[in-house]
Amino acid sequence: MDVVIVESPAKAKTINKYLGSGYKVLASYGHVRDLPSKDGSVKPDEDFSMAWDTDAKSQKRLNEIASAVKGADRLILATDPDREGEAISWHVLEVLKKKGVLKDVKQVERVVFNAITKKSVLEAMENPRELHQELIEAYLARRALDYLVGFTLSPVLWRKLPGSRSAGRVQSVALRLICERELDIEKFISEEYWTLAAQMRTGAGDSFEARLWSLDGKKLEKFDINNKDAAEETKARIEASRFAVRSVESKPGRRNPQPPFTTSTLQQEASRKLGFSASRTMQLAQRLYEGIELDGETTGLITYMRTDGVQIAPEAVAQTRNVIQNEFGEPYLPSSARVYQTKAKNAQEAHEAIRPTDPARMPAEMKRLLDDDQFKLYELVWKRTLASQMESARLDRTTIDMASGDGKIGLRATGSVITFDGFLKLYQEGKDDDGESEDGNRLPKVAMGDALGLGEVKADQHFTEPPPRYTEASLVKKMEELGIGRPSTYASVLSVLRDRGYVHMDKNRFIPDDKGRLVTAFLENFFTRYVEYSFTADLEEKLDQISAGELNWKDVLRDFWKDFTGAVDEALELRITEVLDRLNEVLGPHVFPPKEDGSEPRACPSCETGQLSLKVGRFGAFVGCSNYPDCKFTRQLTVGNGDDALNGDKVLGEDPETGKEVAIKSGRFGPYIQLGEAEDGEKPKRAGIPKGWTPTDIDLDEALKLLSLPRDVGEHPEDGEMVTAGLGRFGPFVRHGKIYANLESPEEVFTVGLNRAVTLIAEKKANPGRRRAAAPLKELGAHPVDGEPVNVMNGRYGPYVKHGKTNATLPGGKTPEEVTLEEAVALIAEKAGKKPAAKKKAAAKKKTAKKKTGANKKTAAKKKTAAKKKTAAKKKTAAKSETADTES
């Protein structure tokens, strides 16, 4: 019996069918060991030795593998064909060596295949190799670097910027890109410019649009006409002129197709065309790679999806060309196959591009076998692959230049007409931020010297726009251009930034939060080298050189660690006041932007004499007044973005009952409503703003309603005690005595009646350990194991998936609408898998506690015996004394 190890149970099941009864295929379920999340897991002083840890779930898998290997003739490691796959095989082998189960195993082999098809797997089995030691060392170097940066830098941030922690080695650089783009947007000053266009008519009556191109013999630059008066004057000159064709130039052109997908380009296109996040794209691609049931056999639909390569295997190219010939005909098939070369700055192990395992599997045929998202991604991969081998599109690019009678005004019309669509018949690559396109702008036939009629002349005002914020697609593209990180890790890099609250998404674009900008400013000023794009890219190149056997991995770690620890030591010597002074200067334009009235942006709005500056507290950074403690004004670093921003305090009016001013104020934890000011040392009445309410939209009536809370609903019919409604830290509620029951929305606080309140309180009293069942946000379907429903619910801390008694939080950035049943089942399985370890730990503690209790009982018994002896002795002495007194 030969034992084969793969990562996933789905792959194991499929491959076992391919190999037959002489093989036993087991899954490792991904990585089996990891560096524990505690200091000391990587020891630089011990030649960078690493302490690996195995959780209870992985230990169970390893025991199963070890048991199977004991009686095996051959161990075949068949994990994924990349650095991570090589590392998983190495981890499994190391554990089996320590367990001593390889003594009777005759051979240990490593096989790799790029697609889960019977042909690919059987061919791989016939061509085994040994573990790639250089790839393993590159993996170890990367893990050590990421660990050392995170666990060394985070304590520095905790001490100097409470509430902050390291985003990670690559994540910090990605965060810098996002923050720099936001700074460019904030500093951007819009400029006005005007364009002029005229409708022209030929003698045959055809019309087309021409733009002003030159004026007074000089080519027109973008800002040459920058105000309305100049635009109107130029418009009048055009309207008063007669025009004729000065030249016609027509050039044939070609547009070539893009290469097949790499990991990076797949993530970019899926974001542009399908709206998928990078993590969602990789989840779907994994499912398509592992395969579906097809004609009684499970087979993968696409090749391995973590790759930098753009080449395709010759047999796959031949298959693709056959499909093009059959589906589109001879004109769409080039005379020879197209060959693509990888252009990535630091392309990793040379794998095939992402392609269909069989191009003849048409998307229409696969639709009934796949869910909607899987189908969309398969169709995208299929179209891109076929298009990459199709004929180029042919077009005519035409330019018509026209001049006024005196030659002082020049107009130009440009257009491209597609004469043969080629690959465009099937596929066209998307763009992040579309500009104007000339394709399809057909121009009429004219000849030099032809007189033209003049129709309407338009003068359009424009303003320059700031650079756009990054989308996932454009950020991944930028990181790849700079050589930062690896395409296979981009999904997790972007997820970490969202999960740690450094950025948030708005209209699918990254916006840095204050915490992210603060960390970035700190790193740029005190760890400059380690967030430089060139340094991070150079480090990636060194990791590639390790995998190529050109560098020793520990030498790379030693060089890095020597300089890095020096920078850390310097930062630890900094006083917090030094850090704050620097950040006050760097972040000043962001935290204290110029005011429209020209007043001092740092002036305290409360005491009017103090100056505002950055402060740090146990919950992080905030803005405070220099007159503290006399002035206790505080606010967040910035108070929102865009239309929801609250620029300082906002007075809403006066309370008609007290005559006091009602205002929305900015506190360090966000905006709130306040009635009047502090009097005789007593704090003024305040009210929080419910989640979902926009501070800028709150008016006086709504503010007074919030200040009036809690609200009396009525007396409870059983005991006459008042039932109240209010807003608490966990949302809207009704209360009776010590019992709180949740309401569905903040608005209900003001409308809930006594009957409903009493019903909610009775339900809560009957089920004190449970919240009232809420309707699911999304019903996903039945669990594949037990048929119980799997739903997306709305919880106190955000949406989560629920199956029976198991709840699993959604990953950051994932909306309820995006979640599929497959993802939910995986999250639930992961959550459920963690519980036994926790119980086992608790049981161990309990056992220890019992031992201690037994020891305590013995000690107590001894003390009790000693106390009895002491009491008896006292009684005896007292008796003697009493006898002596009587006798005397």
C-alpha cells in the first residue's frame, strides 16, 4: 500500500479514485504546524531556530497519517506545486520523522501536478522527485521575517502609540500606498480648464465632431483656456470662421490579446468585471481547481490558481486552437500559436498560467453544474484563455486636421474603426478608471482641401480631478509593479488591513482610517527603510534568490535582523512627546485642515485660548486641548469623511424648556449630543448617536428626542413598576426592573407601546440565557452533513453564520450578500473544530483544581485536629485554675 498526502479532503477523494485500491490518499487539511503567536517562536540568538506548534485538530490529522504510513511501502507527498505546498510536505515529513514511523517505508517521494485531472495526476506519479530544499528554505526565511517584524515592531507601537500594532511586513507597505494616495487627494487643488468642440458637415451631409487643437499657430495645451471669458471669445472666433480639410491621415493598426491569467491578473479582472474581492476570487478558484463531479468522475475545471507564469502547456495550446477553429472559424485562428513570456519583476516558480483543464468544456455546458459565482469565474478564465490564442483585432486609425481660412484656428477629429474584431469578438480586458476611447468613432470620407460646414460649437467647462482611490484591482496591480509581496498572498494582505481597522471600503475603494494613517506616519518617520518600496521589493528578490539556491537563507536573516534591531532600539529610546511632536507636524494638514473662514485650525473650539494637538491614551490617539485639565475638550483625529463629516461642533438650536443650547460635539470616541455646558462642576446632559444615524443629518427635534431618553413607556400590569425604553451600549432596549429586552431599531425606542414592551420582557424572562430569535439576513440552505439550515444572522458585533448551536463570525470585508453556502460550511467547520481543544484545556484545569482541593482538605484536617488539641489543653488548664480558686 502506498500513502499519498494532499492538502484538502476534496482532492484526496478525487485522486484516490484516479489511483485505485493500491493507494490510500489522506488530507493534511492545509498546514499542519505553525509558529505559535507568542514571543520567542523564532530565536535569532540560536541561529534563527523555530519552535513549531501543532493544534489539536492538526494533531489528529497527523496521527491518522502516521498510523497509515506505518504499514506503507511508499510515502508520496503530493501537495500543491508552489512554495507553500512544498512547505506543507516538509512539515508532514518532519513530524513523521519525529514520530519514528518511516523506518519501514522504502521510498519517500514528492510529486506535483498543475491540474486535478486523471491524466495530470498519473503523469505526475510516473515522474517523482525529492523535496525542493531551496523552496523550503525560502518559505522558512519568509515566515521568520514576517514573524520577527510583527513581534518586534508591535511592542514598540504599543509603547509609543497605545492602541496600535504592526500591520505586518508587506501589509505596512500596502497601507503606505493607500495612505499616500489619500494624502495626494487631500492636497489636490482643482484647476479649471475649458474645451471647445464643433460639429462639422461634409458636402455629402455627413457630420462629425472636431475639437479645437491649435490657436494662433500654437498647439493648444490643457490649461491655455482656463476661464469662461477666454472660452467665449474663442468660441466666437470659431463661429466666425470657415474651415477646410488640411490633411487626412489613415493608418492601419492592430490590437493584440492579453496573455492568459496569472493570480494577480485574475484577481484584478474578477474585481473589475465581477465585483469579487481578492479573497473571494481565490476561494472560487480553489473550488474550480479541486473539481466537480462530471460524467461520473470528479475532475478539476481549471489549473492551479497560484502562479506568476503566463505560458501554457503545448498540448493545451493545441486544444485551445481546436476550439477556436470549431467555434469561431479559420479567420479567428492565427497561423501559429502565440507564445507569452512572464514580465513580472520577480516571478516565482514557473507554473502554467490559469486556464481551463479542457478548453472544450464550454461555459454554457458547465453552468448547470456550478453555482452563479463559480460559473462567472470559470467563464472569465475560459474566455481569457481562448482570446489569448485568437487572431489580433485590426483597425484603421484616422486623423482629420482642419484649418480656418486665415490658418489661425486648427481643429482635429480622430477615430478608430475596427475592420476585423479578432479576439474582441470574445473578450476585452477591463480598466480600473476608464478614460475617453476613440474606438468606434467612425469618421466620414473627406479629401484634402474639402470645404466643411460648421454646426454647433460647444464650450465645456472642466475641473481637474484628484487621483482615484485604490480599488482591490488597482492596488494589486500597483503592488505587483513594485515587486511587493506575492500574488498568492495579496488576498490575505488586503484582508489583514481591513480586519485590523486600518482601512475601510467605500464604493469598492480603499480609504485609510485614522489608526492606519497614524501607524503609517510612525513607520515612515521612525522605521523609514522598512516601509520603502524598493527595500521591500529587494527583500522579495532575495527570497527568490534563496529559492533558486543563490543565497543562504540564514545569511539573509542575519543581515536583516542586525539593522532592524538597531532601528528598534533607537525607537524605544524615543520619548512619547518626541513621537507626538513629529506626528503633529506630519499629520497636521490631515488632522487640522485649513478652515474656510481662514481662522486658526488648531484653535480649541471650547476654551478658545488653547491649541489642539495629538494626544495618546489607553485607547489610542485623539485630539486634545493644551489647556488640559482646565479645558477637557477632546475629539477623534478626524470626524468622518465626505458627506457624513462633522467639521467641529454644530449648534442645532435651543431647548424650548430650559433655554439651553443643543449641539452635536466631537468627542474622542465619536460625535455626541450635548445640552448646555457644565455648571457647578456637574457634567451637562449628553446622548449618544445611534448606529446608522448620520451626525450631519440630525436636526433639533431628533436631538431633543435623544436627550429625552430613557423614555417612560407605561406601568407594568403585574407590579405597577415603570417600563422604560432607551439606548444602551448594545443598542435599543426596553427595561423592567433588572430585565432588559432588545428592540429591533433605534427608531422603535420612540414608538414602542406598553403591550409590545411587556411581551418582549416576558419573552426575555422566559428565555433569560437567549436573545429573542431574529429573522436571518440571508438563508443559505441546508448543511450538507445533517440537513440543518445554515443562515447569515445579524449579531451584536456584526453579521455571522449560524448552524445549530455553532456561530462563526464573517471575515472582515465580507458582506452577508457575498457569503455562499460553501463558505459558510467551511467557517462553521473551522469554528467547530476549535471547541474540543478548549474543552480539553478546561478539563485539564479542572483536574488540577481537584488535586489542589484534595491537598487543601488534608491541610484543613490537620488544622482542625491541632485546634481540638489546643482547645482541650485550655479546658484542662481552666479546670485546674477553678479547683485552685475553690480550695483557696
